[in-house]
Amino acid sequence: MSSFKSYGKVDESEQAMLEVRRKSRKRITIIALSTIVLIGVVFAAVFGTVAHNNNNNSNDGESNVASVSSSVKAVCDVTLYKDACYSSLGSVAQSGDVRPENLFLLSIKVALGEVSKAAQYFSEKGGFSGLNVDERIKNCKDLLGLAVDHLNSSLVSGGKFSLVDVLEDLRTWLSAAGTYQQTCIDGFVEAEKALKSSVFNNLKNSTEFTSNSLAIVTWLDKAASTVNLRRLLSALPHQDEEPKWLHSKDRKMLQADDLKKKANIVVAKDGSGNFKTITSALTHVPEKSDKRTVIYVKKGIYNENVRVEKTKWNVMIIGDGMNATIVSGSLNFVDGTPTFSSATFAVFGKNFIARDMGFRNTAGPEKHQAVALMNTADQAVYYRCQIDAFQDSLYAHSNRQFYRECNIYGTVDFIFGNSAVVLQNCNIFPRVPMQGQQNTITAQGKTDPNMNTGISIQNCSISPFGDLSSVQTYLGRPWKNYSTTVFMQSTLGSFINPNGWLPWVGNSAPDTIFYAEFQNVGPGASTKNRVKWKGLKTITLKQATKFTVKTFISGDKWIPASGATFKSSL
């Protein structure tokens, strides 16, 4: 750039544009080369695996894959449902197009087809009766619609961009697509046998195909890490760019002290705003907008069940404080509402931000599952919020989420779900449950080893709310076979049971879970008498780093736009 200055013929704006073009060309070149290297590594893995298998199993004669090309077989060998993979990808062998990225995209297409069929099944469902059946079927329609959306997003991004550039997004969206289908199935666990069997059978192909797509992209992701492409890409300027929806005007507003004055919509119970309810305000948010819509909710208790629909993107709701602006509801399982539908405040639209808000469910411990806040939106931030309920208070359902300086109250499994979520600098308050119950802080729901999900609790304070001297309180219990939860650098009170963790059933837990405690302090932090489960790990600094904001949810790329403070690493 010094050569430009010496001639004195290029002004500052032209010079800046030249620099941008130069960086763009550099980025495109590096990504192109990186993709070539990745594909080369994958091809080597594919054909190396095939050659190895042929040398060692030349007489094994697997008739069910005889017509499948060796490259398709090698790709399918990384999946959990190999037969389903062979049957769905085998036709590719006829076309001769067996590039890894095309096999991956094809796997998404077949998964999308099966999920669409399953969605049609629920649209036509009738003839069954029983507790909450209609509501559970409605939930499945919504959930499978979300799964279709995420598979479509994966298909579009996988075909439009360099795979190296979007691997993390693809893993997140495919993990979410699997979670949506599992949540539908979970809704019928206690249903009559015929309905339960029908639901499971109609989702069998879609769940297996979605899992296979996730396995393939995870394999590609590991290949990229093997050749250090992530490290190479991390040095590029675009890694520090703000989200496309964050315009310069928006950025200045988020940093300003008068954020409330510049809100697009004002909600006030006394009629001094544009609307008296949050639900009414949300109907005036533009559909799928790339621009931030700020809704200021004045102090008061808003008795309503709110849904931020999936088409309401980039919504920010700001209140007058977690104890001043409160959204309150009381839907619950005992009175007939399925857990997924019971949330007082439910968020589906991506890039959601809540700040200085309170969310509560007043159903009480005797009503069992009663959610205060449910979030399934990707890249959602909750800053200085209060989540107040008993059982199942915070449903961190899916995708990437971040909570900072929040107060969270509950009893049984009160932080649960299958998102990739980091809770940082939060106050977590186990409270008095109904008589005979034990408190469990977390219940993580990872069902597939390739999902990039889990609960990470960092630098939080876990303290009793009320007298828990006669209540057994545990850090969590494994809801699903691959349950993943880490408590790190947090303060644990003495009321935590020395065993630390509670089995879901029986006396132990699946060996496939991943539970860890790292650098915690306080009288409840001693791990001397913890349960002796294979899945309860002693982790290193390097392993703990995998559960930080930067590594686990790539939060340093999207959290800054919320105005929330955060710590990127350990």
C-alpha cells in the first residue's frame, strides 16, 4: 500500500476499495485451494478405506452392497445407518458422479424427501384420541416444518458456498433437524401403543437419513481439521466481519444508551406505547427481515403466552429490567399441555435477542413440566434476563444459544434440551420442589454422537433459593444416551450432593454420555465422591476449551451484535 501513497494518485476511498478487493481475491483463492485440499483428503480417505477393505475382506461377498460403488460404500461406512445409506445413495454409482460433496448433498435431498413425507403423515392424521393427541400432532407439524427448513438451508448453503466455509453451520442445522424429529417422537412416549408405533414407523426413514447426512458432514469436518484448514481460514479478514444483517446504523443503536428511545415498537400495559401486548407487537415485525427490529416493553407483568414465529428474524426485545418487565404464564403438562407447548415465551425466529426481561411460569411444582422460556432459534442471545419456574424452566431446545448474567430458577431438569448452549456469568438457583422430588439442574438431550450439541455452564454461581437442607440436589442427569454437559470455572454451593450426578433410570448411566467438571470452586465442587461413571470425564485445559463461546458456538462472530458482554475463551 506504500507504493500507492508514494505516487499520490489514489485517494483514501479508492485505496480502501482496492484493499477490500485484494482481501476478497485472497479469500476466494484460499477457500478454493482449501476446498481442493479437503476434497483431496476425503478422496484419499475414501479410496484408501476401500483398498484396505478390499485387501482384508476380498471374500466377504456382502450382497446388499454389491451394486454400490466403492466410493459410496466408503462414505456410508461413516454413518450409523449403513443399509439406509446404501439404499439411498446407491443410484449415484450409475451416474459416475461420486465426489464427496455431491454425495453429501444427495444425502440431504433424500432426508428432505423423507421428512416431507413424515410431515404429510401428520397433516393427514386423524382417528386417534387420547390425552393431548391433537396438540402433540400439531407440535409434530411445527417441528417437522422446522426440520424441513433446516434441511433446505443445509442444502442451499452446501450447494452455494464452499463446504469448508459452512461446515459448522451445516452440523448445527442438521443436528437441529434431528432434534426436531426426536422431539416429535418424545411427545408420544406415553401414548397408546398403536399411535406410538405409527409415529415411530413414519419417522424411521427420515431420522435415519438425517443422521446419515450429519455423520457425513461430521466426517468432512474432521477431514478439514486434519489438514488445518480451519486454522488457515481463521486468519482471513472475513472471520471478523459482522453478521450481514447488522448494518452500521443498527450497530450504533445497539451501543447507545438511548436504545429504548430508538425502538421500532413500544409495548406498554398503560396504553402509552404502540401496543398493549407483546403478541400484538410481533404481528407488525416484518417477515424474514435482514434488519433489526427493536421492541421496547415497558415495565409491568404481561400475562400472555408469546411466540416469536420462525419468520420473525432479527427481533430484539428489551425491557426495564428482569424484575420489572415480566412475561407470565401457567400452561403445564398436568393440566393437558405437552411440554413443548407449555412455554410462556417461545422463540423460533433466528438471531433473536432478549435483554432486561423476565420470563416465568407460575404453574408450580405440582404441575410438573411447565416451561418459562423455550428457544429453538439459531444464534439467540439472552442478556440480563430472568427465567423463573420449577420443572423444565429453561428449554434450550436446539441450534446455538448464549445466556449472560441471567437468573435461572427451577427444580427438576430445569435447564434442558439439545442445543449447543453456553451459560456464562449466570446465577442458577435450585429451589424447593414438591415433596419427595429431587432437584436436577440439567437434563441434556443429545441422541446422536455426531451432533455438536451440549450444555456448557461457565463462570456461573449455583446457590440455593430457599431452604434445601432436606432436598437432594444434583448437577444433572442424562436424558438421552449421548447427554453432554460441562460445568467449568463455576462456584458450587455445599448443598450439591457429593455424588454430583443422578442416573435417569437405574443405578448408572450410559457409557456414551460426556459429563465433566473443570476448575470449579466452592464447597460443592469437590469431585472426590462423585459417581464412578465411565462417561464422567476428567478433562484437560485443551478439552475444556472446546466448550467455550468461541469454540463451541462460534459466539465471537455473532454475540457482539447483541451488545452483551461475553468471554470468548477460558
